[in-house]
Amino acid sequence: MILPVILSGGAGTRLWPMSRELYPKQLLPLASDKTMLQETICRLEGLADIAAPLIVCNEAHRFMVAEQARQLGQNPSGIILEPCGRNTAPAVALAALYARQNNEDPLLLILPADHLIADVCEFQRIVSLATVQASEGALITFGIVPTAPETGYGYIKAQKDATDFYPVSCFVEKPDSDTAEAYIDSGDYYWNSGMFMFRASRYLEELGHFRPDILAACEKAMTSVKPDLDFMRLDEEDFAACPSDSIDYAVMEKTDKAIVFPLAAGWNDIGAWSALWDVKPQDEQGNVVIGDVLTQDTDNCYLQATNRLIATVGVNDLVVVETADAVLVAQRDQVQNVKAIVEQLKARGRGEALLHRRVNRPWGAYEGIDVGERFQVKRITVNPGASLSLQKHHHRAEHWIVVKGTAEVTCGEKVVTLTENQSTYIPLGEVHRLANPGRIPLEIIEVQSGSYLGEDDIVRLEDVYGREPKGEER
């Protein structure tokens, strides 16, 4: 049995402003109409003896991950929530410990959630071949057959012979351009894809040998795991004590049982906007154009508009990405440095590093429309049959106007039903709840007024989604 383990904990800062810390690239439809997480799940269909995927993700992304799996009709084997990031070695250890709970020992197929693979059939063929060696105790890594002397990837050196796979000689860091050229010329090197396969027990054995501190910390964290709806929630203090390390450094570079299977399947890690320019269809001028865009004398650009018109005149080799609250303009060969902008935003405490103007919640979404001194206006969408938590606020009152659908409003002891063009008022400090009893999405306009309008001004009294009594989620 193969248990796919999908690692979905990254932030994707180089794809800002589309990718945000609380809505990262793996949850976005960047390469197709499916999100990258959904593409990763779909890539497994057709593999023999395959279990439902086990997903390891950031706690803040849990509802989006669960919803995106549900949209595919998938019921994951489990969703493990990391309360903080500790890199891939602990994440895979958690998955292996979970897999071993019932004395089972499946093959773990480790897949990052944010990769693009164009040739799914070839990917599945190589994975199927690798099951033989993985079943016999080898630790498999999938090395991407390089197409260019890339300096943005780590490399794997193989001990070449006449088989379909090779012992790993060593892992090497991202090279400079001359070194990368030499790697390509030698024919002995592959890009490090970050995809692996091995038995759960074998990974735990090797981790215990080389990094017993990581294994001990993960074992302790798993003993205190708490089921929460569809999720497995780790104790934050226990997991925070775990050292942070990648699977490459912790195990794969040290073991003498590593084997590399070459993979030539149109792989791309979509690590920057230039990667999307490479894989998206281009017009006769070499431009990738998405959304409402007009061009004049424009060549070899990536242009993406989501809310407003983008117009370009006499420019070349640019990336221009527009969202509701930010616009990125960068030279196409400089997009690896976009993460520096995200670091500046975080240093200044700006919300554009964390969230879009539209914020997804398990019950629907809300979107900021306007904000000023002592007031804020939002558009709130509630899914059919869903409801917000029963809550109150210490610092703000709220006015709700229904623009579409039917609202069931709890305000104190009263429960009323409102339809289009009707409104209600929620006084400061009053216990209230908004629900959608109908079959179509409910849309309301909310006007908040008060001395403090932050989303953390919430005292949650009841919640069907098992969230904390206080927090930044309605």
C-alpha cells in the first residue's frame, strides 16, 4: 500500500502578491483551474494500491485544505495540523508515526503540494518502478532530469551505472552558474525535487539513527494529538520544542540507502513568477496575459490583472501582477527577490503580507470594501447551510444589510429571518450569530462602527468548527 503524504506548509513568498502567508501558493489556481494542492491530489489517480492522501499543513490553512479536498470528492486519510513550521524532516516524521499507529507499514510517497508536473503518466510510471526498491528498504528520491544549468535548485549527484536508478553519491547546494554548467555537462547530476518514497518504518529508523532529537520530539507531540473535526491537532508546546531541519539534511544526505530515480515529466516547482511565464501559454510577443490587460509594444512579459485594467506601453521582460490591494512590478529576472518585499511588509506590520482583501473562512468569506476612522465596511458571503460562530464584540457595533439570499440572525434572545434589502442592527456587546438557512449563498454588507475594529475583537461562545473561544476568525 502506498500512502501519499502531501506537505502543504509553505508560504510561497516569491509569488506575492497572489500568494500570502495565510493564503499561500499551494491553495491557489496558478497553473490551471485547480489549485496546486488539488493538482497534487489528482496526480495520484490511477496509481495502483494507493490510499487516500495524508496531508500535513499549517494550522491556519486547515479549513481551506479540507474544503479543497472536499471539492474533489476526496476524503483524506488524515489532516495533521502543524502549530508552527519545523521544516520537512519533522513533518514527514509525523506522517510516518501516524502511519505506524495500527502496526501498518505502508510506503510513504512524499509530495510537496506546490509542484507542477506536466506528464502525469510518466510521473506515475516512475513512482510505480520505485515501489520495488522502496519495499526492499531503500530511501528513494526522485531527481529531475535537468533541462538547463539552473542556479535556483539543489542538485543530486548519482553513481551512474546501466540501470533505471542509481545510488546517491551526494546532495549539493544551489550552485553558481559555472558550477551548474559543469553539473549539466557531466550528466551525473539531477535537480533535487523534494519528492521521496520509503517505508514508514525505514524513515523512522534512519531518523532515529541520525537525528534522534527530532524523532523524540515528534513522538512526544504525537502522543498528545487531539482529534478536532477532520483534523489532528498537535500540542503546540511539544511540537515547538522540535528542532527544525529538512529531510535532506536530517536523513537523505547521511544515509547509505538513498537511491535516485531520474524523472523527466515536465516538473516545475513554480518558485517564482518567471516559472509561471515559462509554463503558461504566450502570445506572439512572448507575453503571458491573464485578466483585463491591454498591451502596446510589449514583449516577453507576465501580466496578470484580477480587479483592474493593466495597460503597458513600450516595456519588455517585466512581471506585473495586480490584486485588490497591491500591485507588483518587477524585472522578470529579478523575481526571486520578491520575498524581500514580503519581509519589508512584515517588518512594518502590514497586513498585505498575510491576507488578501478577500479572506476565506470555513463558513464562506469576507472582503474589505472601505475603512476609515471608527468605521469599516465589508462584504460577507455565507455558504448554504453554514453559520458564523455565536459571538460578541467589546468594541464595535454592526449593521447588516442583506443583498442576496436569506439570513437567519440571532441577536440576544431574538431570532429573525431577513431577505434581500432588509437590514438589522447588532448593538455593541450583544450576543449574535449570522446563518444561511437557504440553498444559495447569502451575501450581506456589514458596516462596523466603534473604537476598535480588529478581527481579534471576538468572544466566541459557540462554534461548529471547533475554533478557540477568542481569536481572529469569525
